[in-house]
Amino acid sequence: MAETVRDVMSAPPLIVGPQTSVVEVARVMRDEGIGTLLIAEGEELIGIVTDRDLAVRIITLGGNIEDHSVIEACSENLISISPDDDIEPHAPARHSPPARHRERPTGRHRHPRRPRRRTRPRLPSRRHQRRRTQPVEAPAR
């Protein structure tokens, strides 16, 4: 028997309405220890909001954050699947790495913008050498 989406779901998702304030959404995320909430009106899924959405889309607006509703911060046009769908066609997407993180350089090449130290002394270029065509005489006293 094939594994379904319901078999790998961790828990029923938490859902809030579109007019819920972002302050209330942040409290729910903190109290439940989660970073994502679904936004629905009745049975219709409208969007999804993450803790990062709240920081990037709402807090950066400034002003009183209590005046903003969660619909202003959510991502819309979602692609969704049913809990009874087979997991196999969707498994590769489930295991893809997060899109916003980059690998950090480690070891010897940790700082790619910093030039490498030279192993031998650098000789001065010719343009910095003085040209003396005749000997310099000491000034008379």
C-alpha cells in the first residue's frame, strides 16, 4: 500500500482568519512553537504566513503593527495537495533544501573576498624606483 500525505503529516495545521491581527498571529506562533500558519476563510485556503513573513513584510513597514492584519503578510497562490494523495509524486519537493540559505565557506578559503597571503616577498615595480642619472652631491656647508 502506498504512503499518503496524511501518513507523513506531523499534526493538523493551525488555521487563522484573514482579518486576524499580526500581533495575535505572532502570539499563536510563539505559544505553539511553530513558524507557519495557514490562512483560510471558511473552507477556502487563502494563503500561508511564516514568522519570516511577519518580520520582512510587516515590521519593516514601521508604524503601529497592531493596525495590520495577517492577509497583508501572507503568501498567496498556493499549490496544495490533499491529505489522501499519494506521497511519491511530491516526495522530491519535500526533501529539497531551503531556498533562502547559502552554504557558508569553511576552512582555508573561508573569506573568498580576502586575497590570499603571498608566500614570497613582492618586489617593487620599476615605476616606484628612483632613477638617478648622476651621483648626488652633498650640500655645501
